[in-house]
Amino acid sequence: MNIKNNIQNIRQNLPSTSQLIAVSKTHPVDVVKAAYEAGQRVFGENKVQEMINKYEALPKDIEWHMIGHLQRNKVKYIASFVTLIHAVDSMKLLEEINKQGEKIGRVIRCLIQVHIATEETKFGFSPEEVLSLLQNNALPQLSHVQIEGLMGMATFTDDVAQVRKEFRALKSLFDTLRQVNLGPHVKMHELSMGMSSDYLIAAEEGSTMVRIGSAIFGSRNYQ
Ligand SMILES: *Cc1c(COP(=O)(O)O)cnc(C)c1O
């Protein structure tokens, strides 16, 4: 694995409007360090403890993005340093993020996870639910969260047309929401979509952030 080459290749394929989030989950600190030394400064993790360990061990100019499902009782452990929480999937989670942000005087940036794939999942809002969440009267009171946009994952399939259709639907929802005045605490400007297998399609469909793991670090070994 030549991490530096992988990062350079991906960057060359990405439009400048799409930010690369290097998904370092399961990879040890020295591997993440190699990506850091190749100039990468934004990393995504999906487990709280693992993200804390890497945050503590690695340089402090790294941005840490929580990309996975986040349990409410764990928000407090990352509130002080997380740069962006990608997968907010309930109002209760948003309230907890706000509570922890308030405690430490920090406004925490979040994306709302939208369920676009055909696969069954318990996580994420349906496209219909997103607007009602964003128009929820309780939302403006959450002064320590800032909603920056949407996040989604396409169906795990080789069917490129299917994947493109799902990304296009998410972009269309994003564009629709951008037309709605949702108040100062909602800024619809980030669209996190695309992983190793589908990031080129996602970029073509208007993604502003791609979350790429295996195409940088190789396949993961889950124990
Ligand atoms: C693991 C993960 C990724 C990266 O997946 P790759 O296929 O290795 O690029 C992206 N997004 C989320 C939410 C993930 O959990």
C-alpha cells in the first residue's frame, strides 16, 4: 500500500469542490501518520474510543470527523475536539450534542443523515422527515449545534445506475432545502456522499465531501 500515491490519485480525480475525508477506522496510529505525512489533515472514524486514542496520539492540526452512528451517551467524550458529526439520525442525538456543546462553550457542527439506499437500516431520516426535523420549533433553541448539510450512503451494489440515482435524489433534496429559509442555525452547504467504490459518481452528482477508507489504506481487518 502506497498511501501517499493513493491520496494523490484520489485528489487528482476529485473536483476541487469535493473535500477528501480519509477514513482511518481500524488502522493503527502509524498508518494514519503516513497519511498525515502525505499532507492529509482530515480523518474520519466511526468508533468513539478509537477516535479519542488517535486524537491523543496524533498532531493537533488534524480535523476529526465522526462518520458513524453515534450513541448519545458517548457524545460527551468527543464534544471538545470533534470537527464534524456526519451521521446525526435523531432529534434526541441533536439535543445531546447541544447539551455537551453548551457545557464546554462550543458550537458543534453536524450533518443530518438521510436514508437513500434500498437496504433496510435503522439509521437516518427519510427524505420526507428531514424537512420536518429542520423546521422543528425546538431546533432554533439548540444554540450549540450548527447544521451544515446532509450525509448519505448509497446501496451497496455494482449497479452504477442505481447508485447514481440515489446520490442524485440526495442532491436534489439538498438543493430543495437550500431554497428554504431554515434560520441561521442551518446552513445547507455540505453534502457528504461517496466512499471508495462510488466516490467518482458521488463527486459527479455534487458531493462536497467524500469519505474514503479502503482506496487509501487498503482493506480493513476486523477482529
Ligand atoms: C467505513 C466507512 C466509509 C469508508 O468506506 P470505504 O469503502 O473503505 O471507503 C465511509 N463512510 C462511512 C459511514 C463508513 O462507515
